[in-house]
Amino acid sequence: MTVCSNLIAEINNDPSVLAKMTVKQLTTTKGLGEVKAITLIAATELVKRMTSATAPLCLKLDKAVELFLRPYFSTGENIQYHLVLMNSRNELLATSELPITENELPSLKVIIKLCLDSGAAIIMLCRNEVKLTEAYLNREKAFVIQLDAAACMLKIKMRGLLVIE
């Protein structure tokens, strides 16, 4: 426990520093010999490889988007919107719940900012299935067209609106 505490103090509680240390640097910590230092380096290398080997989530099919997002929607009468941001290979970059006030649509400005911040090449707007008025549905259709036009100007592909049951 003392050796571990000494090592944590030496790396200022930053594991990324540990991953960059050499055997010689590690052996300067009291209680750490060459064998333990090599073991630590091997363990950090294994963690690096495991985390980088994770395949990105591919959302090429609408069904895959639906399965992925369904748990994020709460059941009830409130309308919720989520934006799915993907790279050019339909791999997930990020998702974001879009805040809305009652009987309003998401902010186009917020969506565009999210797209630009994430470097998205493809986006998909998703909402839960709730009973909506005809007037709201018409405004939503116009909003989706507007979003598609804005995305197109930025060379971002808009896959449309997906309603998730």
C-alpha cells in the first residue's frame, strides 16, 4: 500500500503519466524494483491496447439507431428530441438530448453548433413517439426541412427524423 501511495504521489494522481514512464523512472520509486516496473509497464500497455481496440458503434441502419437510443427516452407524454452525430462511416461520434420548452421545437442554432463541435459528417434527429397535434407535426416537418438545408450548406448529410416507439 505504501509503494502504491508513493507512486501515486510521484505521478501526481495522473495515470497518463504512469503510462509514459520508463523502467528506470519507475525504479526510482521506493519499493519498486525492475520486475514490478516491467509488470506495471506491461499492464498499462495492455490497457492502452484494450481501450483503442474497441470498435466504434456503427449506426448505418435506422434500426441500429433505434435500438441504441430507445433507453434514453423516458416513457410519458413529454416530447423528447435527441441528435445523433456520426462520422462519414456512420460510426457514432456523440449523442445529445436537445432541450425544448413545451410545444416548441429544438433550436436550430444549438444543433448546428453541436454538429460543428463534434465534426459530424452525418446527423439524425430522433424523437419519442407521443401524440402530437396536426399543427405541431406540420411545424416539425418544416423544421426538419430547414435543418436539412442548413446541414447541406455545411456539407453534413441529414438522415432525417426517426420516431422511436
